[in-house]
Amino acid sequence: MVVDDGVIVYAGPSDGAPPADPRADVETHAPVVMPGLWDCHGHLFGLTDLEPGRVATVPMPLRAARCVPDLRAALDAGVTSVREVGGLGVYLAPAVADGSVEGPSIYPAGAILSATGGHGDLHGLPHSWVCEYGASGGELRLADGPDECARAVREQLRRNAKVIKICASGGVLSDLDHPIHQQFTFEEMRAIVEVAAMAERSVAAHCHGKPGMIAALEAGVRTIEHGTFLDEEVCDLMREKDALLVATRTIIDELITDASLPPIYMDKLKAVAEVHADAVALAHSRGVKLAMGTDIFVSGRHRPNSWGRNGRELVHLVDCGLSPLEAIRAATAHGPLTLGAQAPRSGILAEGYDADLITLAADPLADISVLADPANVTGVWKAGRRVKSAAKGA
């Protein structure tokens, strides 16, 4: 691999490489080199517990400060790009871009768009408070009706969101809604997609239930997040629309294992967990394109569902029937595809692509769990600049 000015200029056998530039950096040798990982579904909330509703009660500056080591942990795990589907990413992305904070490149959504009473609503707080929180730059934005949905998208574009995130169905970590129920109407979702498309932004649809998935896909969303109750009809429509599934197995496994969620959430999580793995396997068998996403949202190493544990998702994908190479493709080459027209030239080791690279201590094709342990990631480069070395560890 030969890199110049942040771009790959050669990838292939050493005997075919161009002559070494005497001004070049010291050569690096490693058993394995591959593109940096893309986590296509993460949240930079800066929370230290498993209750996302606390975004409205914990001060934003405190939460942003907690995200700084989260970004470092993601880099150490080999993640060089994050599609951040709701959170503080719109504020943190410029700090990463200008070098103030070391972390993966962030492609943020800004606020999560939700219908009133939907998965992105904070059901235990007064409605007016939640509306005010979203209008003042918070991570949750309620919108009802096509006109208000269009306005909500424009607000995220004003914050330089690179992707738009909607709640097309109910969810698990919300109080009163059911994961199967569709929330936005087709007309509302169509308005969101239309306004986003005018700015060349794609739309990511949180969706567990089939009715919401069908409506979201017909409206033109780029990705289905979770996809728990998908079936053959949904899979075929996804292939027809060239949509991707971002399955997020990590959060389900981590929260089930941790077992500390309140019963109101745990009961819904268990119901989702029973069918989700089968849904991912079905999507893969029907030829749906997958991209890796974890739904990580917790700050602090060694906490469940926290940044730095991102590589565990590849193990889950293999457990669902993907080959190691297919899982790696989902975590690399397919990542930029989730951004549509905003996609960078990333995720592939080829001439002209961004030099976002990682080296590994062992071969993940032989054992995909190599990527689950940051200690096995011996080197990380972003745009050709080394940001982790073996001596630094994880």
C-alpha cells in the first residue's frame, strides 16, 4: 500500500509498487492491512447509563466532553468513519475535522426526527419541553404533518447534517410506543425524503415493524435501521429500491447480557431479540446489502454498549450467516453507500480512495473475532496520517 497526500496511490503486490520516495515516512509492515471500519449507526450522546431520555437532563457541554474519549476509543478499535444517526455529532464533527479532537470522521444526522408520541419523544416529560428542546438544538425533534417534517429536515441541514434520521416505527428504549407500529405517515416520510434529496442527503429510517419499513422504502429512504420484523416482501422491496440494512446486533446482545434495563424496556427488548437474528439472516439470504452499525450510545470504557466495542458487530454478522469477508465488506466498502450522494471515496483499498487504513495482528478471515478486540488493531491511519500505533495499545 502506497499513500500520498492522504490518498492511496497504489495497492497490490510489493514487486509492482512504484519506487519508494526518499522523503516518505518509515515503512510499516503488518500481517494484515484493510480499510478502516465504518460504524453506520452510532450515537454520540455522552451518557453513562442506558437511558437515552437523559439527553434532555444532562448538560450538553458535559456530554460533549465525555464524547472526546469515546471518539478516541473508536479509533483504537479501528473505526475511522461514523455515520452518527442522532446526537452531538453535528457539534463534534468540525472539531474532528480541524484536528482539535482525535476521532473518526463523523457524518452526523443532527436531531432524530420523530412524530409526537413516537420513539423519539420523551414520554415522561411535558410535550412543550420536548418541543423546546428539539427547537433549541437538542438531539430529538418532534414533527407532525408534511410541512412540519420538511421544516425539521431544513433545520438539520442548517446544522450541516450529512444524513437525516427518522423514526418510522416505535422502538425499544422508549416508554409508550410499540416497536411494530408505524409512526410517520407515508406523506410525512415522503416530504422528509424529498427535502433531504434536494440537498443530496439520504434518509435513515429506524424501523422494527413491517408497515413502517414498507412505507419508508416506498418513500425513498436509503437505509433501514434494525429491520427486526422484516420478511421476504420487505427484502425484495429493499433489493428493488437498492436500500441497505443496518442491523445493529451489538446493542441487542449487550443489553440482553447486561440485564439492567428497567422492565418497561427489557420486555420489549426480549421480544425483539427473539426474531432479530433471524431477520438479519433472512435479509442476507435474500441478497439485501448490509452495512455495519452497532447502535452504540454509552460513554465510558467497559460499560455495556459503549464506544470502543464496535468491532463486536462483525462477529454477530457472521453468526447471522455472513462469511467473514461479507461481514468485512459490510463494515468497510458498504459503509459509504449509506450516505448516498454524500459518500466519500472510502472503504476500499484501491487507487484514488481515502487512505483510511488499519493493520491487524492476525487474519480476520480465519477468525472474525480478531476485529472484536481493539488490542488486535495494531495501527490506524486517517487520510494517510497514523493515529494509532501498536505501542499505544487500546
